[in-house]
Amino acid sequence: MSLSNLTVFMPSVLTLIGIPGLESVQSEHSLHQPMYIFLGMLGATDIVLATSIMPKMLGVFWFHLPDINFDCCLFQMWLIHTFQCTESGILLAMALDRYVAICYPLRHATIFTTQLVTQIGAAVTLRAAILVAPCLALIKCRFQFYHTTVISHSYCEHMAIVKLAAGNVRVNKIYGLFVAFTVAGFDLTFITLSYIQIFITVFNLPQKEARLKAFNTCVAHICVFLQLYLLAFFSFFTHRFGSHIPQWIHILFSSFYLLVPPFLNPLVYGIKTKQIRINVVKICCSLYSVLSSLCNITIFQKKSQQ
């Protein structure tokens, strides 16, 4: 039976092929390596962070819709802080991946298997979710009365909500500090130690070209790492100890802290990572070829009808 005569009664499954003609570049196997898988995790985390705050933020700025349900605000807070911690964990995993790749290149493939990478991704996400969940529970269960319902911020942040409560907020502040220093302190310590070992190994390489090549593989990660943690520490310390800093500066930098990384990360890695540049160009060329073919087919069909 020919395909044109084939009929299916109430199909339960349909097949999506993406963009016709680009099937060969939709799953590039050269990018199925730990470094690029971690980049994919980082991109997914950035998407969730941006999606968590952008719709409501635009509603406030563009449409003057400042109200948000209390439980929705708590859920947004949980999403934001959970994926902030997840992003920190992914950056740590990427630093360890570069450490093994540069310091122990012959063992990298056997250590960083696909199974290990998947387990690391699950572990950092679970760690973040478990650590941040008590923040939500402490607010929901401990406070029934609030001084005001106005949050001087553009999104629901833990300390911004805690400061509204009419009660003893010491436990909430202590636990917030515990989570911040547990995650940032642990990750930052091991990221720093990893790069110290990386720099020692790189500077001991005999050839200048090898040193430059090894260092170049780390530049993008160092840029992302610095911009994330510098903005994070500025936001964290000004929220708790920067009473003399104008509130609008704190709010602005807190928004930058969440919105700048999702914007800059693809640009930084896209520019600095050769394999990504090659595949982006390859996809663009393939897409151009498909669009040209479709245009030619359309033009031919119109001429045939005339």
C-alpha cells in the first residue's frame, strides 16, 4: 500500500520531526561530552530562573499589575533560590570537569562518564531543593501576621518577604545565612582549589601553545563564574548589611544578578567555545540551504500554476 493511500484510525501517537531537512544537525554527537552536557544544564537552569521572574516583572513594569498571590510569591521564591543554588553546583561540576580534563587528561573519559554527569546534575538539583525548602516552610508555618504587604523589590526574594513579618525573624535569617554559606562556601572553595591546580598544571606545560590552548578552555567558565558570584555577593551583603546603600541600587543589582547570567552565558560560551561556534555555523548554513530549497520549490510551483 502506498503512503498516500495509508490511513490510521484515531492515532494515539504522532511524530514531530522538528525542522524538515535539519534532522542530521538536531542531535550533534560531537557535543555529547561532559563539558557540553553541563553547558546544557546551565542553560536550562538560566531558562528556569528567567522564566520564574520575567513574566511578573514585566507585569509590574509594563502593565502596572503589582499584586501576586502569597503562595505564588513563596513558590517563586523557592524556584529562584533553588535554581540559584543549582547553578552554583553546576559551575562547581564544570570546574571539576576542567580540572580532570587538564590535570588528568588520560583518565577524563573514564571518570566523567555520562552516568556520572547525570548523577551530578540530579545531585546538585536535589541538594538545592532540599536546602531551600525549609525557607519556604519557616515562612509559611511561623508567621501569620505581617507589618505590610508591600515588597520593595521586583521579585519575591527570601529576605524581602521575611522583613515583612510581624514576629521574631531571627531563625529565618540564620537559616538563610546557613544555606547561603553552605552552598556558596562549599562550591566557591572547591572551584577555587580546582582552578589553582589547573593554573599550576597549565603554567608547568613545556610548550606555550599547549598552555594557551589549555587556558583558553577555562576562560569562558572563569568569566561566567566571576560575574555570577560578584553580583551574588554584592546582592547578598547589601541586603543584610548595606542599610546606607540606596534601595534602588540594591534592587537594580539584584535584578541584574538574575537576569544578566541567562543573557551573557550563551554569548560567552558561544564566542569562546570553538565546537559550539562550528556547530552554530553548521546549523545556520543547513537552515539557509533548507530555506533556499523551499523558496525555489515555491517559485517553481507558482510558475507551474501560471
